[in-house]
Amino acid sequence: MAEEKKLFKVKIDNIPVEVEPGTTILNAARMIGGDVVPPAMCYYSKLQGSGGKCRTCLVKVSKGSEADPRPMPKLVASCRTTVMDGMEVANITSPEVLDARKGVVEFLLLNHPLDCPVCDQAGECDLQDLSYEHGVSGTRFEFKRRTFEKEDIGEHIKLHMTRCILCYRCVFTADQLTNNRQHGILGRGDHSEISTYIKASLDQTNFIGNVIDVCPVGALTDRTARFKNRVWFLKPVDALRECHDPNCCGKTVLWMRGDEIFRVTARKDKYGEVEAFICDTCRFEKKEPQDWVIEGPRKVARYSVISQGHYVGVHKPHETVAKVMDGRQPKLLMNIHTVSEVNQPTVDLSKIEGPAHSNDFPKHNGVQ
Ligand code: SF4
Ligand code: SF4
Ligand code: FES
């Protein structure tokens, strides 16, 4: 008879849980779920070696174990600290932890730009959510923020290094999902930056697009979707296709408005981690509804504005226009985009000082 595995009894914020030896405090908290789960900006359960960089997951170990009940002298990174039998941990019940997390957020934001209104990650950004919960409205930083030029690293990916928090997730993704990683963290300390050697392109592998999904901020964005729409205006739907790449699961989320597909991403769980990685063909090249079998609305399980963007209780309207117009589709009858040009502003909205208004657009045939 197989010997029964001894489980460790742990308490997190006074909630007991039994876990296997070797489990980290963070994963033990995830087994409880809810508010006791510490935030994690660099740990990613699907990427080996991740974690231990950002310090957002700090917790207090108030009792080390049954055998040695002394508390740990400092706060510890819960993604890298394994549980002991009888351990007691405080997360949201410890004012010390909340204060330290506030400090970590302040550090993460030291050089971060105030880009949220124009950032494609807004609405699904871990840093935005973290700042909302733990940040302060001002900064004590008096020095010039470090800035970088935006870089196209390949045909499909834009790197905006100024927004990077150096979590290393994209580096682990390239290392573990592709067989020729071409980017990494160059430099040390304040000079560290994500970059490619001699501006190499990240196009030579079919899985590199996953760096966009694992990036917790808007540092790596999808060039085929950038600035096309705000994420909260889009409706996520689960879709699948029979992908010819044996390593791709073909199960994705399509971010749609009407029947237009604005972007394709992997499916993410409640911790913002992808359930299974997808290939670049599915992500960047399949943007037509006929490429996909749509399974139904995607429930976004995170505390964020995007979880509001659902198709709820949809009843498809009965289409009558085509019936009375000899089978012609309403879209063909009413599409004015190509003639009016009103929808093609030629000014850069981010360069206008103050709110944009109708006079900022050039005149088109007498129409402003
Ligand atoms: S990365 Fe997140 S916090 Fe930073 S500008 Fe973009 S949305 Fe805002
Ligand atoms: S680019 Fe994104 S994923 Fe890569 S290290 Fe920076 S924040 Fe992390
Ligand atoms: S998630 Fe633990 S240190 Fe970043």
C-alpha cells in the first residue's frame, strides 16, 4: 500500500490550509483564494524560475513552524518561501506588510510614466490595479525619470521600456517557449533594460508573441492591436481553431466589437496567468471571424474594468434589412467610412494640449 503523504498544516491570515511539503506560501494562499492571496508581479506559475524580483508578494511569517515557532526576522517573498508544518503567515492582517507593499509600489512607480490614459494595457494592467489598491497619489521622487525611445522589436511587438518593471517574465518566456531567445536584460542596477542584441528582431520563432501576454504592464504590446481600441470597449469571447502547430492549444480569447476582431490573446485565469500558450499565427494572423469557432462569451475573472465588458443575456436580433433589400447586407448599405473621412483624423491626439475638440481636425470638404 502506498504510504500516505504527510501534509503541512499552515495558517494564512488565520485561515487554515493543508498543503504538500515544498509548496510556496503564495501557492498555499492561492489554495485558499480571495483577499489573502498576495499580489504577484513577477512570479508566473507556468514559467520555471520566475519570482523573487518584484517584492510585491511580501508577507510576514509570525510563526516559523511547529518545531521552531520563532517568527522570521524580516518580511519574506511569498513566491519564493516554502511552507513549514505549523507555519503561521500574515498578509492583509499585518499593517507592516501593507505598509511595505505601499513602499514597493512607490519604488515600482519611481520611473514609471503617467501613461495610463494612452496605454494599451490600461484596464488589464497589474501595476494599475496594484497602484489603485496600495499606491499613494503623490511621489517623493525628485530626480528626472529615466526614459527610453520606443522600439519595434520585430514585426509584431512594440517595446516601451519606460513602462517595464524588470520582472523577467518575458525573458523566461522566450527561454522556455522558443529555442532561440534573442532578448534579455542588459546592464545592471539603474541601467538595466530589456533589449535585443544589436536590435535583433523577435520574429524568428512562432511563440514569441506570448511575451505580450505575460508582461504585467504595457511595456510589450501587440503592434497589430495597439491604439485600435480601449480594452473595456471590447467584448471577450472564447474561440478555438485547429492549429497546425502541435505546441499551440488553439484555444484563445478574441477581443471583438461587433464582428470585428481587434486582438487575439491566450486565455487567462483569475491570477492573470495564461492557461495555455498560443502560437503567433493564431495571435497575429487570424483576425477574421471565419478563422474561428466561437464557443461563447468569456468571463473575465479579475477585479478590473474589463470584467464588465461582457455580452450578457444576448438575444440575437431578428435581421430584417437583408430581407427587404434583396439580400444586401446592412453593412454595405450604410458604410460611410470610405467617403466621409471623418473617422480618419490626421493629428496625433497625444500631442494636443488639453482635451481634443472638433477644431483639432483638418477640414474635409467643408466638414470639420
Ligand atoms: S503599464 Fe499600466 S500603470 Fe503603466 S501606464 Fe500602462 S496602464 Fe498605466
Ligand atoms: S518587458 Fe514586461 S515582461 Fe519583460 S521584464 Fe519588462 S515588465 Fe517584465
Ligand atoms: S511575485 Fe514574489 S517577488 Fe515578485
